[in-house]
Amino acid sequence: MSELPAAPEPLGVPTTDAHTHLTTTLDTTGLSAADAVARAAAVGVRRLVDVGYDVASSQAVVAHAEEFAAVVATVAIHPTDAAQLGDDFDEALRGIEALLGTTDRIRGVGETGLDFHWIKDNEGRARQRDAFAAHIGWAKAHDLALVIHDRDAHADLLDVIDAEGWPERVQMHCFSGDAEFARACLDRGAYLSFPGTVTFKANHELRDAARLTPRDRILVETDAPYLTPVPVRGRPNASYLLPHTVRFLAEIRDEDPDDLAAVLDANATALFGDWNG
């Protein structure tokens, strides 16, 4: 395991990591869930949204949410997993559906969506669409936020969700589009969530999207242990590194970092509901 980066200067106003993976962070960094939550709190990241991607991880995020007041959970089959499940596809979907309604610590359905970067075959992409449609239905039926994974599938993703009907609250996790796609999502009422990739030098279009996102529709996330922000890019990521991205977003949007941190926190509450932490 790589040595963890030093903690950044604490935020002046607490905020929320709107998308992280505590179990995978443990596997990558050696941090326990308790360590990850405590380190985040020490730098002003007061709440975390722990995101499932298969049945086992979804069960784990629910356990974290029930153990830690600072954590809420979302549950799902990730689109790349959905494409590769084969004969286990229906059983996996039933496993996620069985979790819904079991605890009020589950606040979202996701991450779900389409990933055409890794999945090239028509059968796999069709299975992704079927899984995505099922997840959309669950979010609406249970009045939960829909957490969307979208990679190289912008138009197809909008086609699916437009056909199925948009839930009341939608997060475009790890937003990866340009200004035009940002406007298409915002016109449909979605929240755009920006991870450390917005700090990468080459991502000019992503920064354009971040600049135009209204204050009441912007979120920040780590997607830890992935997508570590500059200036610690290339090292393992965790929720305690979120202040780097918050301050970068504030700089490119010409906003006060403390003011933006408060806005990001309020938007997470609007999307996922209030929780202790």
C-alpha cells in the first residue's frame, strides 16, 4: 500500500463528501471505516455518503451507515458489474431490492447507470440498460436519490432516464461531461457532483461545467479511493482529502471557500436528506 498523503488544512466550514467507498478505501489504504470517518471529521468533512456497487458492498455500506452517525448509504449494482453478471444478474438485482426499505440509513439507489468505456459488447450494454431501468424504478418507488454513473454514454444515458422518468432527486456522480451535457442534466433538475478530476490540468471542459453549475445544484465528492486531487494526485484517496477539491472549486468559481463549503453541505442535505454527524 502507498503511504497516505498528509492531511490538508481543515475547512473553515464543515461540508459533505457526497460519494465515497469506505470498504474499497480500506482495501487500498489500510484505513478502517472508523479511521476514514475520523480523519475526515478532523479536516471539516463532517458527513459521508458511502456507496455500494454490488450486493456485498451494498450490505457493507448499510452496516457503516448504521454504525456511524456521519455516514449514510446508497445501494446498487454498478453498471460494469451488471454487464458481467451473466446468469446471476436477476439474483443480484433481487439482492439490492431486498435491502430497500430495511433502514432509513439508505438514502439513495446507486451507483447505477451506463459505462460504455469498459463495456463494448451489445449484450453487456443491453444488460446495463435493464439494470439502470430497474434502479430508476426503485428510486422513484422508495423516494430515494438516484446516484448515476456515466462514462462515455451521455446520450444513451439520457435516453434511458428520459424514457423511464426522472426521480425527484438525481446526482450525476463524478460528472464527466462538457458544458453542453452539464446544461442538459441541469435542465432536467440533476445535481452535478465534482471529484478530484476537476483539478487535473487537462480537464478544461470539466472546469467549464463546474463554473456554470448553479450554487443550488453543485456537489463535491472524493470517489475514494479513486480520483485523488491535485496536489496529491497519484496517491491513495480518502474523504479527508476532500478540502483540496473544495478549495479548487471555490477558486475557479471565484467564490469564498467557506461559503462554498456551506453550499455544498446544504446541497447534500437537499439530495440525501438530513443525517447526524
